[in-house]
Amino acid sequence: MSFARQAAAIAATAPLAGAVLAALAFAAPVAAREAPQEAPQAAREGSPPRFDLLLAPGDRDGDGTIETLGVTATVADAPATFRLPLVLNTVATSAADIAQLSFTDARGPLATTVEDERPDPANAIRRWHAERPPEGPLTIRYALAIDPDRPFMALPQYELRTGPAGFSGAGTAFVVLPEDDVRRDVRVAWDLSALPAGALGVSSLGVGDARSERALSAGDLASTYYMAGRPELFRSDGFFAAWQGALGFPGHELMQWAADLHAFYGRFFRHRPATFGVFGRTNAVNPGSGIGLTDSFAFTFDEHTPADELKGLLAHEMLHAWVRSLSDGGDGASGLASSWFSEGLAVHYQRMLPWRAGLIDDEAFLADLNATAGRYYTNALIATPNEQVPAGFWRDTRIRVLPYDRGSLYFAALDEDIRAASGGARSLDDLVRAMLAERRAGRPMDRALFERLLHAELGDDGLAGLEAMLAGDTVLPSPDAFGPCFTRVTRPLRRFDLGFDPAVLVAEERVVTGLKPGSQAARAGLRNGDRIVNRFPQDSLQGDQEATLTLQVERDGRRFEITYLPRGETVEAYQWQPRDCARR
């Protein structure tokens, strides 16, 4: 997959909400030193309260694989309720597998009661309620086991995972966090005494023991990534990268490309985080996926993943250090409802800014654009209103990719409209920079702000265009929307079509129903009642006209494979192609 086609592969990466696993059945506590306190810093008037996290990975069997993790969190100004998702966006976390959990404050052990809530089939939350208000700093201790045989998943990559090079996972998978809105001064420390000499701990905050550059919320901590063991490491002027597993090309060259692009992003957006981290780990089932995190992101790869594919992923996910969800988007369903903004804008800029920086060429730019356009204009559910996206996001890939594809083409058209209305004096870039300046000033970066700025640029017509896009009207940038060197054409492309009800793939039993007579799936031999055993990413599959799908099927006690091209009717889809012009 080229850089350009990465636009079609990115769509499985929703705003942070996913998390994951852990299979636990061990009793021995992991030895750990106390987390440093440095009380005078926390006690100064006006300074934020502290959150100290100490992680102690261990090699239980002495075979070089980290299989245990001790966690100690010390929280100042702690609330009476703490939480960790049990299931988030269909992915199980480590919450149900915590062992030896204790809460202790200045008065001693603090008893808690446990409450589980399941707001919808894709999500569940575990809460711990203290039986009295905490007094003084509250310390939480527990132990986890990490299953080295955990199956790979085609889902958000938050889960705790371990292998020969070490362990990794996001905070939302295993860190018990306060349920409040307090921003805290965060310190992450590592106890690597149970690992071989030379082991290294890295988090979104930095390499080794690290402190946050700013006060972080519980949501920021949930979006923090952790990796320890013997990862490969790259550093360059505040940018760092750590990855576990062997890339099929020189990894340091890719990371230097990413560091150069990140620096360009900082100049473009007129602000740059003091540090930014990239984390990579292998996934044989879903290579080339990514998740945006706090001042960082994590991606997956295998030995066959080409460098150009990961460039597209890096370009997209690094943008989320600036291009985030609207502040009124929240988490879960409401966050998905605003993903037209965060993901659509990121897809738009993932091709535009590397191209402007000279880090990709015209061919790569066009291929990325056409991957997005091809998937959008062949999407049988193209007219789905945005209000229906949250309910369908995890059930149907055709709905899941709409915020990415429709949103990015909307912003391309909006950029063209603002340039035309201002006589070339202003662009989408100015609107986005104004929104980011508001956020840095501590004011809401929400839909109301976007609509005020949009109205200032385009008046009522701008607001009407936004409402039409959200209602499901087809977005169509003009032939010249991407400059004089490209023009719009149509090409015959085939719609993505599994040939059966897509809800089968998110059901517990995954038994085929709704098989379409005459579909490619039916012609290949699939039947209603067949059980699909394997899991696979659909978003990139939907964007690749030539990609075949192999299903591992169980029928009448037999297991076999069925391979077919998941395509249906042919339609005329909009694409862009080069034309002779003066070079930019």
C-alpha cells in the first residue's frame, strides 16, 4: 500500500476510547519502589495537584518476555470515585483482571465498592467508589498479568501486549484513573529492576522517568502510551520514536522523515508541543493501523509493511497533536458525532501539508486524494446523515469511514470557497489557526466557535453548506479545488460489497445471514449459516478496488477458506489527475 492509499486505511482509528485485554491468574506481587513524592512542588499555592505513576514490569518466567506489571498511582486531591473501562468500543481492557488492588490514604486502607455500567453493547465501565472521602494523597496499588499468547486484533490498538521486545499499551487499557475534571502535574517513573540490564521504559511523556510539560486531565492520562523492554529508539529535537519488532526497511530513516514533518507541522500551526512520541508494535492481523494519543501516537506494522504506507499513517496521526475533536464532542458516541471535524481535517491535511513541505511528490498526493475520493464516491451509504454515524460506526465499515472521507472532501471544498470569497487573501488554514489559538488561550474549541468563524468567512451560505454536509448531501470539490496542476475526472469504480449483512462481523457468533444471491460472496461458495472464524480490517479493504477477502469458514464441522473480490455494482466515481501547469 502506498503513502497515498493510506487515507483509506486510516479510518479504523477513532478518537481515543478504545482499550483492551489482559488475562490474569497470578498471585505474586511485583516488587516496586515507592513513587517519588516531591511534596513541596505539589504544595506550592497555585500549582496543580500531583499524579505519580510508577510502573514495574516483570519477567515472571525468566524467558525475556514481560508478563507481569505492577502499578502504583499516587493521586493528590483525589475524588471518591475512580474508573477504568471494562470494554471500550468493543475491546476488552484489563479492568476485570486486576489483582491485589488496594486504596490507601493518610488514614490508612480505604474500602471501596465496585459498580459496573454498560451504557451500550460496545462499552462498559467499572467504577470504584470510596466509602469515605480520601484524606491526603491517595495511593492505588495493583498487579496485572499480560498474556503473551493474546490473539492479534483488527481493532484499536490500546490493549496491553507483550513479546520478546517488551510490553506496550495505552493507559485506557490498564490505569485506574480519577473520575474528575482536575488537571494534574503528572510524573511517570519506571522500576526496571526485574528486567535484564539495558531495559528501557518510554511513555508519551518521554524516554525514561518523565514529567508532563503541562497539567493533564484524566482523559489525557487515558490517552498516554507506555512501552518497556528493549525497543528501538530514535530521538531528534523533542521528537522521539520507540518501536518493538523488525521493520522491513531502515526504521531510523522513516523516523527522521516523521521528525522533519512534525517540525513543519509546528511551523504551519504556529505552535509545537515540547515533545512528541511515536510508538510502533507488530500486528500480523491489522498492520498499518494507528491511534492518536496525548502528544504521541501508536501504530502497527509487520515485516511486509512498506515505508510509504507508514508515512501516510505518521502524517495523519501526528496531526492529532493539533487537530483534535471539538471540545463539545466528548467521548464515545458524542465524540464520533464530531469526528467529521477531527478526522476529516486530519485526512485533508495528511496529504496537503507533506506535499507543501516537499516531503511527498505530486504522484503520492494524488494517490492519497484518489483513495479517499474513490472510497467516498463508491460508498453505497454515502447519504447517511452524520447523526447516524455514532450508532453505525462500529457496525458497518461504510459508515465508519464517512467522517474521514466526507469530512476531508468538505474541508477541501471549504478551503476553495474561503479563497474565492476573500480573493485569495484567506483560506481554511486561517480558520483552523484561529480555532487553535482559541484553544491555547483556554477558551472552548467547539462547534459554536467553528460556526462563528465559518459565518465570518462565508456568511449564511457557509452555515448552509455545513448543514448540508452533515445531513448527508454529497460533497463535491470543484475540478480546480486542489490547484491548477490537478483536474477532476470520472472513472468507473466498483462499490464495496461484502455480499452479506455487515452486522455479522460484529456479532458474537459471526454466523452469516443476509447472503445476497448473485453476489461475489455467494458465487465463491459462501452460505447463510456459515460461521466466520477469522477477523480482518475492512476499512482499507473498502478503499482497495483490487483487494480480495479471504474468509475462514466453519460449516458442518469442517473449516475451510473462501476467497473473493468484495465488490458489487460499477459506478462513475470522481477522481483527480495531473494536467500541464506552471509548477508551484
